[in-house]
Amino acid sequence: MDTPIVDFVKEYIENNGTRFHMPGHKGHVFFGLEPYDITEIKGADVLHHGDGIIAKSEKNASELFGSGRTHYSTEGSTHCIKAMLAILAMQRKDRKRRPYLLAARNVHRSMIDACALLDLDIHFMKHQSNSLCTCVISAEILKDALAKEDVLPLAVYVTTPDYLGQTTDISALARVCKQYDIPLVVDHAHGAYRHFLEEAKHPMDLGAAMCCDSAHKTLPVLTGGAYLHIGKEFTERFEPYASQAMALFGSTSPSYLIMQSLDLCNAYLDQSFRKEIHTLVKQIDKDKKALQEIGIPIEESEELKIVIHTAQCGYEGEEIAEEMRQFGIECEYADREHVVWMLSPQNEECDHSRMLHWAKKSVLVTKPKEPLRTEMYQIYGSKQVLTIREAVLAPSERINVTDASGRICAAETISCPPAIPIAISGEEITKEMIQAFQSFQLEKVSVVKE
């Protein structure tokens, strides 16, 4: 597969011309990548309005993922999520009723931000979980939620895989959405690789209308590289608004370094990735079994995550994450009960050996304790006093979490990762929410001034 963006930049560098254009480093080496860091010069095309090399590269990506249309972002899935919601808002026909999304509670903060900017409401599907990160929605839960609504939502919105590697049955939800003629929109930031599994499990394979992928999370792409995919059945409906929506929230100075990494990744996905991902999935399965045999409690999760349930052995995840650092291992995420590792084909054999070396010496194995009590987060059912937009744009103040009961949440207060709001802007903060804030060591919360 060709790499038009990479090829253009290489040719530009080889011509060794005078750069009377941005960026200010002029291609001279300070950090090391400056020669490849260009701007929208003639022939370089324009992101979000491409008709040249960027458009060609995006078409390559679309063919690889089996989408109707794929758009690049250099600003992560955060950018793509905002654009997806803008597309939904732009194409809606009913302008009399307030628009809303029917969503799982474990949404990323960028979704809340987008609702504030676009003045959209959210109705959350009720599902109890012992983790803020996880909210697996079944077809039955979705059907029950839709049956309780007087007016159908703009879309159903879910996050899968989530930070703890739990997955939702997208095909089952897509079938329900099709019955109601509602688009299914998926935050698939953690799952770009899933189209290339032996059994494809990507939203574009399973009936979703739109989804985002953070290419940089699981593919060899620079941080910020992401895709917005539009399903083939929804291209005619959504594509006319896509470039406008991406431009609405995107920088006019996109990173050509990130675009080149997305472009080069196309060739990698086309050539060797399927074989490499197949080998890696088998290796991770072996790793999980080996860890369990040593005595490390492993939770079931999506293919490229290893989720360690530290609480089962009496330790908080943050404690064990610190222990791992003593063995040269840095995790993706740790909370009170878990440590999460994310792997890719770019991990080396020594990385897999190092995890087993740590496991044999870990206090989880050598000094296990009584299991920690599992916390259930009762954060559903809080009263929505203001719209999300009203709350975010209202005068606000930061107060101690312990004093926040009964106050209205302004800007969302999060721990990042996972960047999942405990209280949604406009909601009345409950005692249960305060307990959740404290479990994430959050001491201050933003509330609307009284």
C-alpha cells in the first residue's frame, strides 16, 4: 500500500529548499524530527478539507478498516468524539425538542465537553458496576431504556473496550438500534486493532454508524493520531457533515508528524499486522495463564490488555503499580482494585519475560492478605438541575469534596486516566458521588456558585 503523505515529505526534504514558512525551526535539527515537521505548503493538502495526499491516505485507511469513510485526527479520539456528536447535531431534523443521547455512564470527559458546546442532553442507561470504568450494556438494557423514553434519542452512545478491558456486544446493540432507526455511536479509542483479529470485532464490522479509534493507543502511531470512521450504511447520511464537524473542533495547525505516522501505519496494517496481532494474542493468552499459575489474579479482558485484580490479594492497585516500577515496569492504569497493562506487537520478548520475573517476586504472591472490600459506586439517579451547557458556562467555584453534597456540579472533576466523570455537569452531587471522588483521591470539585 502506498504512503502518499510520507512520500511527499521525504521528497520535500530531499529537495533541500529554503523554508520561508512555518514552523520556526525551518527543518533544522533541535529535537531530531524537525525536517519532517512541515505545514500546509503547496502539495501538502489540508487536513479536514483534503483532496490530495491526505485524502488519498485517508482512503487507504478506509479500505483497511472497511468503513464508508475514514477521517484522520492529530488530536486524538477527544477530537473525534466531539466531531461525531457535532455530526449528529447537524443532521437532526427535529429542531423543536431538546436533543439528547442515550449513553452508558462510563463516558470520556470529551463527550461531556462536546455536549456542553453543542447543548446536548444525556440520558444514562442504568447499569450497576463495581468500577467507574466499566459499564457493559446488553441488548436487554438498551431495549428497556428505549422503552422508557417518550422521544427517541439522536443516537445510542457506548464506550467499548473500556479501561478495564471489558467489552460490549456491539452487534447486539446495533440490531436493536436498527429496529428503532437510531444510529449507534461507539467510543472505540482502545480498540483500533480489533478489525485485524482472526474474527473481526471492530464497530465497522458489527453495524455501528460511527466510531473513533485512538490509533496511538494500540498501533505504532505517534500520540494524538486517531481515526473517525463512518459506517458504509451511514456514509450518505453523515459524511456531508464530517469535514465541517472535524474542522469545527480541530486545530488549523495539525501535526504532519502525526499524519505521517498514520500514513505509514497503513502500509504496516496492510502488510504484516494481521500475522503479528495473531501471534501477540496467543502470547498474551500464554502470559495470562503463566501469571495465574504463579498466583497473580487475572481478570477476563479484551485481547491486548492484562488486568490484574490486586484487591483479591489485599493490595490496592496503586501500591502494586509502584512495586512494578521497581522492576522497570510502567502500567497504563491503576486504581484501588486493579492494575492494567496494554500490550502491542511492538513489545519485545524481554518485556514478556520481565512481567513473569516481577510476578514471582510480587507481594501479591509472596505476602497475600485478606481481599479488599469491593466498592459499589451508586452514582445513578442524581437530579439533573441544570443542562450540561448551563452548568459548564455558569459562574463556579472549587470547594472541598467533603462540602459538596447537594451542590450542582459545574466543570466535571476527573482522574486522568481514566478521564471518566463521577458527577456530570448540571447534576446534584450526592454523598455516594463524594465517596467515589474520595476513592480516586480527588479533594476538590467544581460547583456552580449559589
